Amino acid sequence: MDDINGIPTDEYKGPTFSINLHNRDGGVSCEGIYLHYGDVIIKVALTLRGFKAHAEHISSMAEEIAENLQSGVAADAERCVHPQGYIKSVRICGLCGEQL
């Protein structure tokens, strides 16, 4: 895919989604709606109604992000780097708290 909604993929990496997390046997291990960003999985809702609220909340953040970019907050964020150059992601079930 070269672009997502007209934005080149080198500028924006869109998530994929899943409904529920499953164990090796195919059974549901954690219910919910999850967004996947590369190796990171984030539980965002339990229901479609909750997911729609999440999407609306994310959309409403665009104005605040634009304000922060104009005020130079982004310049400060670019200087914040983990000592080893990365932050290890850990997958945790939002319902049971177990590491996945």
C-alpha cells in the first residue's frame, strides 16, 4: 500500500484491528476491540459504541496537536530519547492484566 487516505505510508502508519484476543487453541483469551500498531496492541474498547467514542476522541485531538506543533512543544518532544534508543513494548491483557 502506497498511501492511507491519500497520505503516503512513509508519513503515516495506520493501525489494523482485531476483535478479541485468542489463545493458541483459538479460544477467546481477552474480549475487546484492539488496535495493532506494528508489535504494539492496544485495547481501546469493549463495544462498538466504545470504539466509536474512542475514534471521536482521537479525532478531537487533532486541533490540540496542531496548537502544540505551532507552539514548539513538538521540538521539545523530539529531544526526548530513551537512553538505548528504543522503548520495549510489552503486551498486557486489559481485562486480566496478564502479559501476553
